[in-house]
Amino acid sequence: MTWRNYLLLAFLGLIVSLFFAHFEPFPGYLDSDYYFGGGIQLAQGKGFTEP
């Protein structure tokens, strides 16, 4: 395969992942939910704190 094929496959994989992630508004299990909440706290300027 050429580098263009690899680039096309990588791009296609990214598009498919983003498509399915669009329908998942919140994480589905505890670990990712914990990091998601921490990211929201950081984005709101509250630092590394938990509500």
C-alpha cells in the first residue's frame, strides 16, 4: 500500500469515530465520566477540584 492509502484509511477511521461519538453526549462508564467531569471543572476555571 502507498502512503496515500494509509492516509485515506486514517482519515476514514477519524470520520467514522467522530460520527459515532456525535451520538454519545456523555461517557458511558465511570473512568471516562470522572475525566470528563474533571475537564469540565478545568474549562470552567475551577482547577483540579471535584464537585
